[in-house]
Amino acid sequence: MANIRSTSEGLDIKIPRRIKTSRKNAFQPSLSLPFYEENTNTCVATASTILLYIEKTSRVRNSDACGNLIITFKYPHKNASAQTISRWIRQTMLDAGIDTEQFSAHSTRHAATSLAKRKGVPLDIIHSAAGWSKNSKTFAKFYKRPLRDPHAFAKAILANKS
């Protein structure tokens, strides 16, 4: 929870642990979520949704056991593990009628980055939002552009009307 910073535009969440695509002593990515006011009925991870989640879970959080943003919903409440979050994503996909034999929790990353590219989000922002290193073979040749709007990635995904 200490890694979440609120700004007038949204939330910046610093990722303290190395992720799969980062190396030792390298820049750690952060997650940038805007306040999304266009459709307040949309239930997605926006800054407003995260702040509401923090408010609603504040009374069950034990500062020692629940230092992470996402906690388990059954008592005793504790930090949700990567495996638990993956299981929740998989179950949500099943509930939505998505074939989880063909698509996995990791497929959401591929789908989101592909949609952002089709929506015209600059590749450097997609690259940064996905946590890919600047030497990634996937987007490396497009990466050497200055970062413009750090919220562009999330806004493009949230504005999906197709």
C-alpha cells in the first residue's frame, strides 16, 4: 500500500519486486491508472475503482498481513498470492464464457497490448505499460521515442467501444 501514490490525474503504483522481464538493478516499471469518468458503470481497474476497493477493505486489513493491494476475501484476510490472483482471473474468464483451454490469465496482457496498438497508442507507451524491457525483441525498434502520456495505455483499453 505504501507504493501507491495518488495524483490529480489518477494513481501511480510502483512495482517494488522485480518482474519476470526485469533484470537486477534495472528500472522497475510502475502501473499508471487514470480516473476514468466517461462511463462510471464500467467495472474495470481504474484509479477510482482502486480507491474504492482500498476504502472497502480498510477495516479488514491487518497492517502486518495485508501490505499488498490485493488481499484474499476470506478470513483471515492476507496478501493474495500470484497463484490466487491467476486463479481468480481464470475463473472470471470462465464465468464470462471464455475458453480457458485456449486463453489463459496471461492472455489478457497480449489482448490488451494488441488492442492498445490497434487503437493507436504509441508503441513506447505500450512497451512501458506492459513492463517489457527496452531491449525486448517484440517492440525494441519502436521503443526509442519519448514517453508522452503515461495514462494513454489505460485510457485506450477503457475506451474500447468495439
